[in-house]
Amino acid sequence: MHNLNSAIEAVFANKFRSILTALGIIFGVAAVIAMMAIGNGAQQEILEQIKMVGVNNIVITPIIEKDENDGTAEAESENGSAGNRKKYIPGLTLQDAESLQQVIPGIGLVSPEVVYNAFAVTAGTRSQVKFSGVTPAFFEVFSLDLMQGEMFSHYQIENGQPVCIIGPEVRAKFFKKESPLGKRLKCGDVWLEVIGVLKSREVSQSASKELGVSEFNNSVFVPVKTILMRYRDRSLITQAMLMNTGDGQATTSQNRNQLDKIILQVTDSEKMTATAAVVKRVLKRRHAGEENFEIKIPELLLKQEQRTKDIFNIVLGAIASISLIVGGIGIMNIMLASVMERIREIGVRMAMGARRTDIIFQFIAEATLISITGGFIGVILGVILAKVIMQITGILTIISMLSIVVSFGVSATVGIVFGLMPARKAARQDPVTSLRHD
């Protein structure tokens, strides 16, 4: 106990030097906690995105390109003949979705989707919403639950009935003080009866853009055939869509894809890549040999992103850990200098009966006390730094107790390991020589 008191007195007798000695430990511990908090936040976001995109999903989206003579099955040649014919390439259609479910084994759910931006109006209130045509499979794929109401019936789906399920933000805008069930909402030129309201679900901007996840809260969902029959079917080419160029050719830059997206849910996760390859071949055959679509596997993209972030976090953690090692070297250097300054003190203690183990314990106690104090300050600084990063950059940070315990434990170990050499050097001093030292 006397040796510990001596160590504490020695640390407080040189406060400024002790603080400078502890700086490496302080910044090292703070960096480790902040980096691990960023890593934990990134992992949590990945898990949330996996929940949002669903499990074992394959997402098919059309590739829209503007092309001369794209609206006709043939283009006349310069001499007026029809010899230079251009084959008609169909876009992504509802029949594609039905065909994939029938032809390819191992596909559980198929969710076709068509999306428009539209203005919704009711009782004098007008606001822009996402107007989406879906099937009940859409809600199963994304694990969306109803807060109230009911799902589309088979009759409503097959006959394109004017019914809708709305997101919670749509309800808050149009039906603040009343139940929306049974009420009518006008989207575009179509009056719809509200039959259900979804539970709230947040979608990050990255998931919406990179993974093709729809924004659910501000959406109005109707049966996909309701949009195709009552609102708009882009696969139908009318005379109004064609533009004469004056040279006998007709062109259009219209998007002729009936659907904006098809989501396939595969029953066996190990067959995701193989199923995607089969889907590609089937669609190319249906689309006249053209690959005018893109196939994504969100889960694989997310796992790849997770691996990248794991490597990035390991590198950051290693860099932060180097700070702890540098801090330990700093402690060792300062303690070695302290031994040289306190040779006379060491000689006096040994002359008064102190053993070598007492001298070793005193100097190890000093180094450990400095590192533990630095570790404690570093923990506080690391927590503050993680919070500041989240506030300023918007990056999610999650501070785990494991990171605090590990970093604090490492800081104490660093003090003991790097304090051992100066302590042994102090214990080897000759008492007679030390007493003569000025």
C-alpha cells in the first residue's frame, strides 16, 4: 500500500508531465472507441437494409434507352422500301413476371411493380405521392404489415378495381382526424377507395437508390392491373406517341416498359446466382434476344458491402491501436527518464530497507496509473467523439460496452508491459552509487 501511495504522489508531483505521457493512451483509446462505434453503426445499417430489401430477392429493372425509330417495328430505307427492318423489342411486362413464376422452379414469390409520381386530392387537400401498382406479394416480400384495414382481394386484383392501401404519411396528410377506411382519394384522374393503411417503415436514401427499395410511407398502393387498366399502360403505343420526322421515319423516346420492377423471391438462398442466370436467359428469349434489363441481387450486394466495411473497420482499428502502442512507448520513455532523475530517491529507499520488488512495483504502479487515467479520459473522449461524428456527418454510430472494456483493458495492459523495463532498470540501481548521485 505504501508503494502505491508513493506512485500516486510521484504522478501528482509531476502533473503536466504525466498528462503529456498519457496523451498517446488518451487518443488511442478514443480512436478505438470511435472507430468501433462507426463499424457497429455500419453493421446495423446493413442489417436494416437486408430487412428492407427482403430475404433472397432478385430485382429486375428495365434499361431505358432513347433510340431512333424506337417506336416502330420497321424503318423505311432511303429508297422507300421496307428492306431495312428494325425488330420490335418489348419492354418489361406483367407477362414476363407471370412467365418467370411458371417457368423457373425455386421461385416463391413474384412481385411486379409500376410506379408513377402523382398528385393525390381529397377534401381540398392536394399533395404529391408515389402511386404504385403492386400485388399482395409485394407486401410479403418487404414484410410490410397493415396498421388497419385489409389486403387486396382476388376479385379486386383481377378486375383492376379502384381500391388502394395508403402509407402512414398519406394518412397523416389527408385523414388527420378521421379513419381513412372507406374514404375516397383521387390520384391523377382516378378516384380510389381506401381499404387499408400500412405501418410506418423508414427507408434510408442509400437503400432507395442503390438497392431499388421503394419509399413506403408516402405511397398509395393499388392493384397493378388497376394502373394498367384505369391509369396508364406504357406498353401500348398510340398514334399520339409517335412523331413524324419528315423523312418517312417515325421515332419515339417514350418508356415502353409496362413495369418498373419485378422482384423474385428465391426459396433457396444457395441457388440465388444460378436462378439469376436462368432468369436472364428466359428474359432475353422473351425480349427478342436483347438484354434491355438489369438484374440485381441486393443481399449479395449488401454482403459485399459488409465485407468491404469490415476490412475498412479492421484497418481503422489497427491504425487506432497503433496509437496505443505509441502511447505505451511514450510511457516507457518518460519512465526511463524519470528513473534517471530519481536515482538518489531510489538509493534512499533501498538504503532504508526497500526491496527490489518494492521498487519494481512502485514504477509499474506509476506507469499503470498513468495509462489507466489516460484510458478513462480516452473512454469519455471516445464517446463524445462518436456522438459528434453522428451529429455532424449523419453517420450512424453505436457505442458498445465491449469496445469500452477492450480499449480500457488494453490501456491498462500497455501501462504494465511498457512500465516493466523502466521498473526493472530502477530496481537494478546500486544503493551506494545512487546515494552519491547528484
